[in-house]
Amino acid sequence: MSESKQVKRKRKAATNAIREIKKEQKSTNKIIPTAPFQRLVQEIAQNYKTDLRIKAEAYSALQHASESYVIDLFQKSNKCAIHESRETIQPKDLRLAMDI
């Protein structure tokens, strides 16, 4: 009696990570939620001048620039990790990417 059971194979963690990365790359949504980002900008701005008013377009421009910087930083740090034959970035990769 030979029963043909389908064995469910476990996928590697890297496969799921690549799938998630491709999904995020296809979307054009903002990575950082808008409201917490605006609160952070307002908090930082209070250190320089109280009662400072910022237009919505300025928040949007700051968020776009911040996200671009963070994405570029992570891409560079990923290249540093790959150079050392690793798949996971470490704090030393981020420091090196910021120095470059």
C-alpha cells in the first residue's frame, strides 16, 4: 500500500524576503506613515523655533527626501554585507555605508 502524500516543503527565509521586497518595490506608497513623521518633524522643529508652521507640501518633500535617503543607505549597507559574504546587514555595514 503506497499512499501518495504531498509533502509540504518549507521555503527558505530568503525566498519570503525576496517576495516581500518585490512587492514593496512595485508599490508607490510611502514607507513611513505620514502622521508619525509629521509629529517627529514638528518635535524637531520646536527645538529651533517655537510656533513654527509647516505647509503640507513641505512635509511631503521632507518625507520623500527622508525615505530616499534611508532606501539609499540600506542599499549601500546591503552591498557591504554582500561583500563580506553575508545576507544580513549589521550595524557596521550601516556605519560603513554612511561613511562612503
